[in-house]
Amino acid sequence: LDMYYLYGSAFVLLPIAILLVVLFEVYHRSWVGVDFDIEPYGEQEQNQDTAFSGLFRGFWELTGPYFTVDDPPTNGRTYLAIIFTLAAVMLYFLFIWNAWQKQFWDAFQ
């Protein structure tokens, strides 16, 4: 495993990942339709349930508008694509970190 290749690819992917994060935040903020100047409601009853059977209760009500809104129907798909891309880049960075740790600790043997 060539660490110099991994370092080089990390230096290429890091600015791309930062750019994707910034684009995601700008894109998400532009179509989310939330007034960020209003204080959030904290006084309401939340009716929380910690049972495993109720883990995904309300999932579709929460995520449904991202995929069923007729305005631009690709918002939810774009949102998921950006999240999966960022997760893949993060996984690659963790792989590089793990390879570096292996090489570092093998140097002591």
C-alpha cells in the first residue's frame, strides 16, 4: 500500500469535500423554506418513545416532503446524493487514517 499515493489523493479530495459541504449548505438553505430568525419551539410536548418498535414511527412524515414536493422534485434525490458522496469521502479519509496508523505503529516493531 503506497502511502504517498494515498496522501496525494487525500490532498485532492479534501478541497473537493470542503466544496461539497459548502455547496450542500448553500443549496439546502436556499430551498428549505425556514425562517432561521425565529426562535424554535421548545415549550411543546414532544411525546418521546424509547421503545425499539417506535424507532421509525413518523419517519415518512418527516422525510416525505423532500421526495413528494412538486416544486422541484429532485431536491430530495440531490440531498441524498450529496450526503452519500460526503459519506463516501469520509470513509476514504478514515481508510487513509487507518493505513497511516498501521504504518506508524509498524515502525515501532
